Amino acid sequence: MIHHIELNVSNLKLTREFYDSLLPLLGYHQFQDWSEGFSYRKDKEYIVFVQTPPEYLEAGYHRKAAGLNHIAFHAPSSLEVDAITAKMRQSGISILYQDRHPYAGGAETYAVFMEDPDRLKIEVAVWGSGD
């Protein structure tokens, strides 16, 4: 079981807007808040977002480089995936793989894919017969 995940981000304000829209829909609640970061928690696990120091911003992030590719969250049902998709679209978030949505992950996966402000791919999915 994962205790927590900590992500350094390029723009804390934009990151917060994105995750404030998404994570409560997945049952997470705000856990910590300080000038250089914040976190959300669900049960015993939590996700921490910290502003990257200016001297490290130039290198940037790309999910195809070595490191984290994406984060996938469980959704309880396809209806929840649809509700999250609608909410994220209303928030101005682009949905990835529009031509294959909601089966971009394959026939057994009902999912929505999007990118956070640093272009980290986020997936919210129901696998198998999750309905």
C-alpha cells in the first residue's frame, strides 16, 4: 500500500485549480496546506503537490522521459467516469484521446484521460465489469 506520493509542480496555483476540481470527485479531501504546497488525502494515502524551486524549473517535465508516466485513479462506475469527464470539460480541461473516449485504454477499460498543468497524464478508470 502506498503511504503518499509527492509531486513537484511548475505552477502551484494552476496545479491547485486542476486538482481542486478533480480530487474531491474521487473522494479525496484537502489534508495539508502551506505556502509552498498542499495535499489531498483519501483513507490513509495522500498526494502532495509542492512548488518546484525556480532553479529547477528550466528542465521541465515530460511523461515520455525517465520518471513518472501517469497516475491512474479508480472510479466506482462508468457513471462516475462520465460525471468526472463532464466536470473537467466544464473546468476547461482538455480530454485526451477524444477519438477513442471512453475506451482509449482498451475494450475492458472505461476511462477518461487528461493532463494536469504540467502535462502529467491523469486517468480515471473502471476496469472490467466495474459498473
